[in-house]
Amino acid sequence: MEIVSKIALISINETMVVQLVSFLLFVFIINRVMFRPLRSAIAERDRYMNRLQEEVAEAGRELENIGKEIRRSEKQVKNEAFQMQEALKSEGNQKAAEIFEAARIEIEQARMETSKAVTAQIAKAREGLEAESRILAKAIMEKVLERRLNR
């Protein structure tokens, strides 16, 4: 009797078929239980991330538009402020000119009044001086002539 034994690495028999069916059943179950939900979760996450990126991009565009609007408003307000400043400056210059003109007129009036008063005082002083000078001249002449004058 001779025992022939052959050891093969892979032998095709019913256990291989059972193992193949088990493997296919395992792949089907793991696909249903694990891979499909995992792929759907990944796809949902990708959609969520894409939506967030779109929202961020939209917010960035909105922020840029708001920034442009603010800069435009700021420029407009600055222009209005400069116009108001120029108007106030012009009004101030006009008021200053009016005040200077009023002061000039007042000074001119005061000068004229003072001039009239000085002229009146000078005239009054001349009258008094003339009368006094006549009296003095008469007194000097009387002393020089050593007699009394009737005039």
C-alpha cells in the first residue's frame, strides 16, 4: 500500500464555494451597512462644505459691496462737508466784511464828531483868545503909552 499524499495550496472543493458565497454575502452586507451610509455621509458633508463655501463667497461679495457703499457714502459726506465748510467760510468772510465796514463807518463818524468837537473847541478858544488878546493888547498899549485908552 502506498500512501500518496499531495498537498496543494488551493484545492477546489465545496468549502471554497461556501467561502466564496460567505465572502460575497459579507461584501453585500458590509456594502449595505457600512459603505453606502459612509459614502452618503461623505457626499452630504461635501454638499454641506460646498454650500458653506458658496455662503462664504456670497458674504465676501456682500461685504465688498457694503465696503464700496460705505466708501461712496464717505466720499459724498466729505464732499458735503467741504461744501458746507466753504459756505461757512464764505458766510464768515461776508460777515467779517460787514463788521469791518460797520466799524469803519462808526470810526469815520466818531472821527467826524471828534473833528467837529475839536473845531468847535478851537473856534471857542480863538474867540476867547481874541477877546483876551484885545484886553492884553490894550493893557500893553496903556502901559507903553502911559495913558488910558477908550476902546
